[in-house]
Amino acid sequence: SFSHVLGIMVEFPYEDIDDPLTTGRGTFLEEDTSQYSLDTTLLCSEFKVDLPPHNQFYFKNQILAIRNYYNSVTNGSVDFSYSVIDSVYTVSLHMRDYATNDEMLAIFFNESIELAKDDIIETGLNLNDVLLVVFHAGMGQDFSVPFIDPTSHDLKSAYVDDEMLEGIESSRLTTTRGIINRGIILPETQNMLYYDVVQDIFPSTDDLCDIQVGLTGTFALLMGYGLRLSPLFNTETGMAGVGVFGLMDHGSNNGRGVIPAPPTAWTRIRQGWATETIITKSDTLLITSRNQRGQIYRVDISSKEYFLIENRNNWIFENADIDSLRRKEEHKVSDDQIGHWFDTVLSELSDNQLDTTGGVFTNFENYDYG
């Protein structure tokens, strides 16, 4: 467990000639870029998620989004304080050099800790209670694209544990304030709209607003490992298990990466975040949607098997979810194109249903919306 999430910001040496195998130039995006313009055509003129500048304020909002997510889906069982050190550190090698295998990924994590060591100690935090998050410049190698990925040497996002760090020299930051031997590696954004690679992957598309993905989903999934949640997909092949209905599978990326699915009923019960009511006789039962009362019913099938039943409702209004709202006349981009996902969400949800600061969606009333 941990009581504090501490972010550090890490860049790579600047690429004087842009490496075509990695996203970006090695440094954080400091301003809204023109990569999504083709000559004078704006490839996305609407809302852009995870907007630069990617600085301390931005990364604090990314952690706030995760805190709000876990607080909501665990009924307040998971909560933590958070901070981001206001310095940017530069590791010794380019991104592609750390992307070759898991050992190099662990070396990147270790080098980041070493660079930030004095500042980490200066926070005065008990390091045994800290989950460290290393935010690096560029994108993550986390999603497959429609064909061969041109930026194949971006860093994989990862939960780094003791086992991964084993055998790496000075891999644990040991101080009088405790030990850091675990953490998360994350990119500055998963939104390729800000990088010129977007035009290589979608060369014939003149509207890219709907290819955007937020960072919360990847972050929530990896923090799940930090909370000892079991993966619910086939870890050998990547094949789905519970699919879009659980955080620890494809559901982490629901709602364009900004509304991750809550963990499954099984996970929440196992963690002590929810309880089930066992049904032992025939009856008519009303199951309120998860976000209202969190009811879970259990039906035993045999001594070794049971069903869990809950109501996961993604309605924004009666009988209307996000995708159906995108079909409303006022949201349509054209007769052939339904409304942009992010813009529909922003115009249809009220201030009590979501918060967004600097392009980061930090809160949703109901994480089944996605």
C-alpha cells in the first residue's frame, strides 16, 4: 500500500535530428503545437485532450484524475496525497536506447531515481509509503495502430517492482527515510495529435479529433498492479478476459482513456471495497446501477462456481449514452459523421458530472459512462 504518489519529470537528450523511431524530440511539449495542421487545414479544430504545456501543474492534474477515479470506484477505500517535484531531470541516453528490453526499462527507472534522489529525500516523505511515478517526455509504446508502428522505439509504460529491479546496481533508493523499490513509468501523453507521426499513421484523414486518447486509462491500469489487483486478460497473449467491463483488461481504456471502467465486482469484493448479497431462493430483485448503490448479488452454482450480478449503467440521461448523444443533430460534424466524442461529452455533461482542467479530465460522476 502507499499513502502518497510522488511524480518526477524526466526528459531525454534533445534529438538534434528527430529520431523517426521515437515520438517527439526527447523533451516535454511546452506549447500547443501545429502538428495537427496540414498546410492551412486544422486536423482538429475542437477540444484537444491533455493539452501542453506538460509541466508540474499538468502532471499534478494527471495524478488528481487517478486519485478521483480510485476514490470513486472503491467507495473511498483508496485515497492518497500527491505531489510533483518541480524540476526536470535528463537521463543519459536517448529514448530508443531504453526501449530495447525490460532490463533497460528498469535501468531508465533507476537512473531517474538517482537523478532526483536529493530532491526526493528533501520532500521529507516516508519513502516506504510512496508510489513513485516517472513521467517521461514523448509517448508510450502502449497501443497498436492500424498498421506497422513507425515509432516502435517509444518506451513501454510499466509498473516497476522489486523483481524487475533485481540485479540492477544501486536499484533501490535506500535512505534514512525508507526505500523506493517500486513505481510506474508513464509518458507525458498518449495523444498522438501533438506529434508529426500522426500524419504518417493517418495520412488521408483530415479530421483527427476522434483519434485522441487520454492518459488516465494507462495510469489507472498500472496503479492497479501497485494495489495488487489481478490482471483479467491473458498475460501471455494479451487476449481479453473481462474485456471492457473491468479496469484490469481493455476496460482501462474506456471513454477514450479518460473514463476507465471500474474494477469488476469480483475484484472489488476481493479487495474489500464492496460486499455481495448471496441469493439463496427464487425472488424478484431490483438492482440499482453500480454508481448509485453498488449492489452486487451472488448466485452459487456449485461448491466451486458462482455468478456475480451487478448493474453497470452508462446512461448520461434516460436511455442515452455518450455514443447515442453524438448522433444528435447539434453535435454532428456532417450528415455522414457523428459528433466528436470529447466535444459531445463536454457539451452534454454538467459541471457536477465532470471536471476538466488544462485539457485533463480530472473527475467523472460515474465511471461507467465510458
